[in-house]
Amino acid sequence: MPESTDSNNYKLTVVIPMYNEEAGAAECVRRVDKIVSEMGCQYELIFVNDGSRDKTLDVLIGAKQNNPHVRVIDLSRNFGHQLAIRAGIEHSTGDALIVIDGDLQDPPELFPELVKKWRDEGFDIVHARRKTRQGISAFADARAKLFYQILSSISSVDIPRDVGDFRLISKPVIETLKTMREQQPYVRGQAAWVGYPSTIIEYDREKRFAGEPQYTLVKLLHLCFSGIFGFSRMPLRLGIYLGLILFAVGILFVVLLIIFKNRIIGWAPSVIATVFVGSLQFFAIGIIGEYLAIVLDHSRGRPLYVVKREY
Ligand code: UDP
Ligand code: MG
């Protein structure tokens, strides 16, 4: 291990969510520990066991006995990837934190580069963007790209595309994230929401080292919903937009009625009335949506603003 100098006088936390990863857990500990120990800083590796039903916990506890840097947070049941990450963030004690998946799809070999962007270039958030994704079907790849595209076009904050949870965040960001105690967190959105100078590095996503993907379609849908409903008011505004469209259709019908009044069929006025009543109902739903958005913002309790520094 290189000798500790001033330039590596900091503590790094690595947060690794684990769900049914018994086949790859030992290799994950070994590979992550090798990279971080070579960086010469103080460090802790926080493995969050997210209610695994296999021997993941035993493997992690075994690793902890041989390695004082390993911490194991065992959740009472499966809470899902995002909450496992939250648990890791909330238990961290480092000056910076890197989140990485436990299946070694994200290369720990990028850690020095992530840390360099933080330490030498002053970025508080360093996202890692997937340039390519190995080991998933073209359909799944296209599906992921489409989701990131939709989210980034309707989201109220600029959430970088094709960026998962593999990122470095500095202490001020960690502290701000800890205050964001919302239900169904979408950590990628929260990390963008807090602000602070951020940058992106690119990498090729590898195949899983072992085991099966733990994201079922249902879990993936929940993740998409957390992203969309957590960071966009667009769905709540649909009522108002649909109301407007329907109202315009109603006006068009009225104009047609005036132009073709001789040839108009008997039921046309009742269709027009239905369209106008429908548009009013959508409007009413839209207005409720706007109030709901305010209540939702209030109950989420995100900070109103984040001060980076006072001069
Ligand atoms: N994971 C978790 N809880 C879950 C599902 C997944 O902690 O309910 C972990 C899993 O062990 C892995 C990471 O989250 O470390 C990403 O999961 P996965 O590899 O299945 O997702 P993908 O790479 O397919 O997006
Ligand atoms: Mg994976």
C-alpha cells in the first residue's frame, strides 16, 4: 500500500447494495478492496444487504472478519435498490462517497478517476455515464435509453441521461441528501436536484460477474415511476392540457356547425355539449392536480434551497 501523504488525507466511503449476490459477493469485496486500498486513503466499504434470501449476508460477514474496512448493514427485508443506497448514504462517515452495484457491472477501477475529479478538479458530484452496456438485450438497452430520454425531457431538474447510480458525491452533497427523506427516493434525481458543480465521466458497462439481475420488470417500473413522479409535474398537468385540447376540439365543432348549418345532423349539438363538458371535467382535474402538486412538494419536505458556501 502506498504511504499516506497529504494528498490522500481523506476518507472514502464506498456504498454497495447487495440483493441475492452470494455468487459474486466475495469477488466484489476483493476487487473493490484492492482498488481502494491502493489509493492510500482511509476508507470504509459499506455493504448493504437488502434482505437477500441466499447466503449473501454470510459471505459479507465472513469478509468483515478478515477486513476491518468492511461494514455490513443488514436491512430487515428487501426494501429495493434505492432504499438500500439511502441506507448506505445515511451510515457513511467519509469525506466523499461512491455508490457502486454489487454485481461488478460498474468497474471499481474507475474510482481513482472519480476521486481525481473531486479532489483535483473540485467537482462535488461525478456521475459515471454508460457509454455501452454489455450483457443486456438490444431491447433492454433501447428501453433504458427511451426512459432516460423521456425523463430528461419532462423532469424539472437536469438529470443526466444514461447515468445510473454509479457516482461520487462529496460530503456537502451527502449531508444535503440526508435531509431529503422522501418516500420512494430516486437517488439519481436527488443527486441532480441538490445542485453543486458536477461532471460526467464515461465508461463501458460490463456483464454481471455472477448471478442474475435482481431488477424484475415490476421493480424497474417502480424505479421509472419514482423518477417520473418524483421529478416531474407533467403527469399532474395532463388534466389541464387534455382540457385545453378538448376545449379546442369543441370550438372547432362549433365553427363547423356555423359553416355547415344547413347540412348538420341532428345529434351534432349534443356531441358538442359533451365535448365541452368533458373539457371542463379535465380542467377541474387539472386544477386539483396543481393543488396536489403543492401539497406533494410540501410533504416531500425537500430543502427550499441549498447554500453552497457563505463568503
Ligand atoms: N439490488 C438491491 N435490491 C434490490 C434489487 C437490486 O440492493 O431489490 C442491488 C443488486 O444486488 C445490485 C444492484 O442493486 O447490486 C443493481 O441490481 P441489478 O444488477 O439487478 O440491476 P441492473 O444492473 O440490471 O440494472
Ligand atoms: Mg446489475
